[in-house]
Amino acid sequence: MNFFNYYLKEEISTGVLLLFVFIARTIVYKVVQKYAKTSQIIERRTNLVIKYINILITILALITLILIWGVKAEDIFITLSSVATVIGVAMFAQWSILSNITSGIILYFSFPFKIGDIILIHDKDFPEEGEIEDIGAFHVTMKTNTGETVIYPNNLFFQKGISVIKKPLHNDEEFTD
């Protein structure tokens, strides 16, 4: 019983933090869902964005929880900087994965094209025209007018010029070069 009385302030703060996390996740879910409905964004992309934001909220809540229970901020920053250094060195070769995830989130909110749109990628050496079939967290899948399936990483759409061409009148209609 002495434990509960001694740490009453920390217990109350932990309860408030957990309530805040629950409310923040609920609000984020509703706001992103509302944005997705008004923008006509497909549900899988919406769920990815909600997942990323929930991970961020959880990380921030864990750091706050550690601070509430008395770990010194300097110790947390030393630990986090050590972990970040190890992860940074280990993932240096994997920067493109983080770049594609970030680009996927930006594509979600800026929404320059959607599934079914025909786009032209202005690449000097390999220009490509095709219909968007899928937009994922890491890449965009499109089908060219020759029937070839091409997969482009999300970060390419911020490095190359993209033209959105009108959709064909019928689904079975061929599109021209």
C-alpha cells in the first residue's frame, strides 16, 4: 500500500497520459478518415497514414512516460542519441526506404493523382506513360499502354516531372502516346 501512496503523482500522471493518448488516437483517426472521405482517397492509404501517426504518438507517449517516472532527461537523450547513431549507421544504405515512406505520406496529403489516372513521367532517358493501378507506402504501380507493369518508388515522383493525362472514356479503350 505504501508503494501506491508514494508514487501517487506518477500514477495519476500516467493515467492522464494514457487518456490523452487514447483521445489523440481517436481524434487523429476521425480527422484522417474525414479528410480521406472528402478527398476520395482509398482506405488502404488512409490506414497507412493513421498507422504512421499512431506510431509517432506512441513513441512520444513512451518518452513522456519515462520522464514521468523519474528518468532524467539527460539519460534519455544519451540513450536516444546512441540508439539513433546505431540505427543511422545501420540504415545509411536504407535511406531510400525512409525517403519512400516520407514521399508516400506527402503523396497522400498532396494527392496529385489517383488510381485510374494516366500519367506521363518526364524522364529524359526513360519517359513512361501508364495508368496508375496502385499507390502503396513504398511505390506506385502502373500499367503502360503495351501492357507492361512498371513499379516506381514514391520518391521518384518528387524527382521527375509528372503530367496527369485525362482518363480514357472507357476502361477498355487504349490510350495513345
